[in-house]
Amino acid sequence: MIYEIRHITRFDYGANVKFARCNLRLKPIHWSGQDLLDYRLTISPSGRVSPARAEAGLANVMRMVVDEPVRHLTIESVSRIAVDRPVPMPANGSRALAEIAAAARASRDPSPAGPANYLFPSPLIPLDRDIAEWCAQDLQSDRPALDAAIALAQRIQNDFAFDPAATLVDTPPHEAFMKRGGVCQDFAQIMITGLRAAGLPAAYASGYIRTIPPPGQARLVGADATHAWVLLWCGAELGWVGVDPTNGIWMAGDHIVMAIGRDYGEIAPIDGVVLGSSAQKMDVSVDVAPVLEMVG
């Protein structure tokens, strides 16, 4: 499938902002099963963009500088991307979790995708005894990795309520776990906490998922949002496999990877510094539209 993704972020400031310096991670990365065909970034009314000198994790990082007064700022990111990613098949067999953990510890891969980078706690995803014990029910050391991953994702989907009012972007995993509710970021962080506690390399994936409206209803342009899920390293043979605990499904043809990191702090779509004296309002609109079915 070929998708066009339009991601629009609008800032409205209470007074003129004199200067802003931000990191943008809005351009999808090249990743297994997807190919970026075209990309454009527009900033209005003004703003200079250049590649960042340093990149955190697997992300396309651009540096945006606004150095003239603005009251309103719109950042529009448009991607065209081809996705051809099969659904993983646990029945085909995968290595046991104990083997995966040992292989990750022994890995000498120094790249950003090396599994050893994702074995340990990170600033936004610390170790947590309660979450570890709850997740351990699906993570027996002799269980095949793919079987364990989808079982844990589906238990999170079944036991936790999707409730946007339950958490904020900086809510720690433990709080969402105790509330048994939250959004995709919370569910991904809970699953990653459990996997890392079991000695398994788990990464935080940010991107988009195709949404299909109810029968007879049109797609709502701009109603989509950025999405978050989990990548589990399943050994050198399978590599990184994506699983979505919000929906209890595998990462496949409906998922588009924008960035990968140890947690949300490394791959937030926009972060930085704004110099101003008043409050700001931010609105985000995302539209994921299929434009062509791939054949072959």
C-alpha cells in the first residue's frame, strides 16, 4: 500500500514569540517493510530548517529556527510512503525468550539498531516491580518470542481501557499501570517495561496507523493521530518485530514507522525552546490516506 500522510501542527501564542529553536522528527525513517517515496516540510509564516548535527536513536532530526516575531506558527509535514510488510507468523517458530536475551547481551552491534541499546531502563521507562511481575505471566523463558509478544500485547489490550483523559504525555508507566487506563504511549511503555525487566531488548516506535471508518461512513480527514507501539528484537534471523498493544495486533501493512528510540523522549515529533511571555495552544491534525494498492 502507498500512503500519503499529512501531519499539521499549529501553535497559537498569547503574545509574539521572538525566538524558537526546535527539533523536528516528522520525516519517516527508512525501515524494514517501508520505503519513503517523497517528503516535504513547510513552515508558515517563517522558519529556517537544517539537518541536526546529532541524532538521537533512529530518527530523521531537523533543526527549526524561528528568529522573527510570530503569533501563529504552522508546521506541515507531508510524506508519501510505500508499505509492504507481512504479518509475522508465530506458527513458523521463533527462538525462545531465554535465547533472545542471551543473544542480545552478547551482541556487538554498535549501530542505533543494536539490541543491547534497548535492554536497560531509560529516562521515561524505568524498571518497575509491579509491571514486571504482571508481564512475567506471559514471558516464560522457554516460550517462543513471537508467541509471548502477541500474548502480552493482547492481554494489555484486554485489561487496560483506552482513556485519553486518564494520562498526560509525561505520565509515568507505573501511574498508567495502576489506573489500568491510558493511551497508546502508556500501553507501549508498560509493555516495554515488562520486556526489559525480563532481559529482552524492546524499543519504542512512533508513527502512524491506518484507520478504517465504520461501514458506510467516510474517512474523517485530520482525525488520525500519531501512534506508538513496541519493537521486540527476536534474534539475528528475524530482527526487530513490531507489536501493537493498543490494538493487540502485529505491526504490519497498516503501520508506518516515523522514529524509533528507547522512549518517547528520544523521538518526540517536536521539542525545543520557545522564548515568549504568554501561554500557547497547540493543535495537531494527522491524516493517513491510502492512495494506491500495491500489486505483486
